[in-house]
Amino acid sequence: MKVISSKNYLLFIISISFLFVGIFSSINKAQEKGTLRGLVTDSTNGEVLPFANALIKNLNTGAAANSSGYFFIPSIPANKTYTLTVSFMGYVTKSIRVYIQPNKINDIKVRLTPTNIMLQPVERIGKRRVEKNATDLGLQRISLRGMEMFPKGVESDVFRSLHFIPGVQSTGDVSARYYVRGSPSDENLVLINGITIYNPFHAFGIFSVVDPDMINSLEFYKGGIPPEYGGRLSSVLNIITKDGDKNKFDAIASTSFITGKALVEGPIPNGSFIATIRKSYPTEIWRKFLNNQNAPIDFYDASFKLNYSNPDVIRGSKFVVDGFFSGDKLISNDPRSEDMKWSNNVLGMSWFQITDSPLYFEIDLSMSNFEGDVIPKLSGVAPKINTVNDISFNTKFTYIYDSKDELHSGIEIKNIETKLLLQNSLGAISNIGSSGSNIDFYAYYKFLRFSDFGASFGTRVVLTGLSQSDAANFIFDPYVNMTYNLSPLITLKAGWGIYDQQITTLSDENEVISLFEPWIITPGYLKPATNIMYSAGADIYFTDFLSLDAQTYYKAMHNIPTLNDNKVLDSDPDLLPATGESYGDEFQLKYQKDPLNITAAYTLSWAYKDLNGWVYYPRYDVRNSFNIMVAYNFGSGWQASAVWVFNSGLPFTQNMGYYNKFYFNDFYSTFPIFESYQPYGILSDKDLARLPDYHRLDLSVSKYFEISPFKFTVDASIINVYNRKNIFYFVRSTGAEVYMLPFLPTATIRVEL
């Protein structure tokens, strides 16, 4: 496909989109019926409450708020007054009398009053009574209140919280990296307010770059990914940040054993702002993560967000400017150790608009930059410099019919430039980099008019691809999700979809800890990677407070870029296309009724990778995974939690033996023949053996109290209570065992003004 044709495609899509909007806006509403549109916010600070439940008891119908805090309930018989009940975990449930006028959208604002989740019980409405036909297979939604129940560990971390979700695997205590349903970590899309973060990890991947204090809510897709998200094969994590207090100025400071951080927020004319900063400091805790070795870890992250909404300018609009910045430095005093540094810089602007019809749209413009650098000094490590520049433009349209059906469509234009500078042993520098543009159009329809059946179907079409491969132009990714209520207690779900990815990291699967994974656009000699996913499941509601989510999945992956370990000549490709498959069963049992919350998750899964006919288990292939978390509210500001985790052993490559290999490193040595022999491991087949089983118990207790005008929260945790010696890896040269985190007590204190 030639570049000139992409412009014609773009003009055609824009024309069609505006034609859709015009047609939808002119549709006559059913006679004597009205629509209820509500915005749910926190009464104390004006923050929107995404995913809150709204229920009209008289009709036994309702809806859940979207990520912007809006809910829509169409086709309500008009000229009547109803009781609307709105609930959200951690807030007092509120009942409101609403009168529905015919043939119009009836707007209301619902302000919920927070209750301190540690001080008193919280009333909750069962989700199954609100969204019976939701097509959300594979979607996990986590609010900030929900995150507060997780054990803190050394410090609360977004990615480590994902490890408790069935189907999400980790490779140990040391890393926060996560692997979803048998796929590598670079197939996970991480977004902050819809903007891609290319290296979302601090300190060798020990923690995420996202400070939990800045988060309003999380949307995590491990399957059934809707077409509005593109560019990754495995999962999507969309982090939605807070808007800031619209009523008063606040300041929060907290410290743990590893970081200090601060947050300020407050009102501005017709809006609000929020700013956060977090900084690490030297501590012996880092040595616990790195096998008691020196850890010159130094990182920071910072964010800001400005919100403006003035009905005198544009009624129903919201304008946002936000930014996120992070940086890591690993500077060693040892001249024989390399230094490393990397950074993320993100800026975005968005315009969200609701209209007088059941239509809302969003327009986003963003820039995301990643830079990484390996400085070898005298270590002998090859220097690397990697940069990624991503400029994106997005439009999103949503129209809600009187039948409750929804149409979603949009356009994404993304320009990405990657550079990777490498230097060989002779000092020659090569630049592995390229640039390209994606022009994508997506549309999907949610069929929600029946209370017992729901379906979502659509596609994402790539008109011009990033990669120089001819196969990257015009990619068609269809998608289907279906839901059927077998009974009031059982909901069946199924889904199928095809996904593509045209950007990859140069990841060495033999590395135990990935220190540096540079991003590149997939070379033109490879076809774009694809994933075909099948999934099915059932939600079983024993009561409003006890539920079971069971899912099964199968993934077939093609053209997965994999490092060529056997490269000899310059003409040999750096990457080879691999295939893979994974499948498994997932179960999550939840009991949520204050003061007790229990969540148990189990996953049975298999993952394989095939490179040139050689089939092996990837390192993230975990056969059995189980965890159980118990949280209890004692009242008077006291809350405690415990979590026990069990994983069967990870694959690893065994040493079959050793021989003394001669290294001719020092030409001037007096006795090189005697001093230059070192043990060299002879390896067996790749990842054929497995480490011993892993298990660990963590305990956490927190206390909330007030000393006017300050509010304090103190958390104390113990990691690995019974000091289980979980093997991390074996040292190649000696065979010595290296263990993960030992018994480790930690604490944090938070002060709010």
C-alpha cells in the first residue's frame, strides 16, 4: 500500500464517522420514554467514581458508570418518579427520587459520601443485579478503595497487585514484571490516561513507575480486549489518574523503607489540579532484592494533571492536560561495573464532550518518549542507546440507543520512531532503528437490549502499518464477545478475537533479571506478530456477597519476534519468527461483606514456544498457581490482611557439567597459562528442568487515626513470614543457589493535611 492512499483512507473514515454522528443524532426517541444520565462523584473532593453502580429499584434496571464517572439508563417510562439507588465500595449508598421527563435526557449529579473503610461497614449492591448482560469477559476493574485491601509489602505497587489475578504470572519476588496467559511481558500494553508507557518499571523491574497515590482506578483486560485498544497481543492495563480535589487544597506526605513521596491537589477556577512526586533513597532493603549485592538504585517519578470544565465555554465538556515523568539511574562506584539510566516522559491533552443526544466523544493528543542508555565503563558490556518517540492522535465516539445498545467507533493515528545504537567488540556502531505510522480505524457494536443476552462484535482495521513489511498494511482484527444468563445465578460468557503487534523488545530469555530491554519496530523481514484468542467462562453468584468466576482460554501465537541465539554472520537476522500456544483454566472465588473480605484464585495453565521446530517451555510457564487473600476490618481504624501464594516451579536450563575454559584476557600476565582458566557451564536442553515449588505468606496490619488537623495511616508488614527459601536461580559458574526475599519486616507512614 502506498503512502498517498492512506490519506484517502483517512478522509474516508473521518467522513463516515461524522456521517454516523449525524444519523445517530437525528434518530427519534421512543415516545413517552426518557433517558437518565448521571455523573457520580465524591462529595468531599469532586473526584469522579468510575464503575459505581446505579439501580432503579422500581424497574429492576440499572447501569455501571464508565471510566469518566457517567452512567446511562435509556428507555425509562416517562412522566413518573423513580427511586434511584447509587452505590460504590467505600461510600454510603444513596437513594434519590428522580422524575423522568419524556423524550429527553434527564441529567443528574450524584455525590456519594465516603466512609472510612477501616472504621465502619460499607453497604454494597450486587453487581449482577446491575449489569446482567455486560460483555466484559477478561476484564478486571480495580478501584483505589479495592487496592487498599491488598497487603502493602515493602510498598504498595500496582503491578504486584496484578499478580493476585488468575492468569497473571510472575517469575519471582524480585520483579514486578507480569506475564499474562503464557505470553512475554512486552505483549502487555500499559497506559496512563490512555497514553502508552514504554518502560513502566523502576530498579531492574522491582517496582512499577506508577505511584498508587495518583490512581483513581484501573481497567485490566487479560482477554476479550475491545478493538479500541490496539498494538499488543496479550493484555491492556489502563491506569486512570485522579483529577484532584475540586473543593479544597490538600497535601499528603508518606515515607517507607525505600521511598519518600508527596502529593498536592486543589481547586482552580472551573477545575482542579493534582501533582505527585516520589523519590527513592539508599537503603539496605535493596540488597534483599539483589542477593545481598550492592544496589546503586536511584529513581524518581512525578506527575501532574489539570482539569477544566466551564459550562459557559462549552456545556458538557471537560478539558485535561496531564504529564508523567520518571527516571532511573544505576551508577556504580566500581569501574568494572556498567552504569545504566532510562527515563519516560509523557504529555497529553484531551477533550471529553457529552452532548444533548446520547452521544459522547473524546479527542486525545499525546506524546510519549522513552530513553535508555547502557554505559559500559570497564565492564566489557557492549554499550546501548535506545530511544522511542511516540506521537498519537485519537478520536473516540460512543452512541447509546434507546434499546440500550451501544456503538463505539474511533480513529487512531500513531507515529513511532525508534533508535537502537549498538557497538561491537571492534568499536563499530550500528543503528537498528526505523520509523513508521499506524492509521487504524475501529468500530464495535454492543447488543445489550435483552436482559439475559448480550453481545459485542466489531473490528480494528490497520490501514497503514508501522513495520516496513508488506503484511503490515491493511490488517483486519475481528472481535466477538457474548454473554448469556442461564439463570439468575449463572452467567455464561464466550469470546474470540485476533490481535496484532508491530513493535517488540530485544529480550534475552536466558536473563534471570532483564536489566535493559530496548524497543524496536518489528523489522521488515518479519511479518507482524499475531495472536488468536478463544475464551469462555461462567460467573456464578451464590449470594450478593459470594461469587465464582471461572474461565478457560486458548491462544495461538504466530510470528513472535525472538532473538537469534545462533547468529554468526552479519547477514544473519537478529530476530527469528517463533510460534507459540498457551491454554489453561482460571478460577476466582470472592466473598466481600464487611468486615470480612476473602479472595481465592487458582490457575492451571500450559505455555509452549516453537523456534525453528524446537519446542520448549518459556520461563513464565507456571503449571499451577494459587493464592488466597483475607482482609478483616476490626473497627476503630484497625485493619489486617494476609495473603498466601503457591506456584509450581518455573522452567530453567540445567548445567550438565563444567570444563575449564581458557580466557586470554590479559596479554601482559606473567603466567597466563595458569591464571586464565575459568569454569564454563555445559547446558542441557533449554528450560527442560523446573525449580522447586514456591510458596510464601505475607501479613499486614494498618491503623488509621487523626490528630487535628492531620490524618495518619501507619502500615506494618512482614514478607515471607515463615522464611521460606524459594530458589530464584542457580549461579552458572558454581551451581550455588540464589534465593528470593527472606523474612522481611517493613513499615510505611502516611500523613494527610
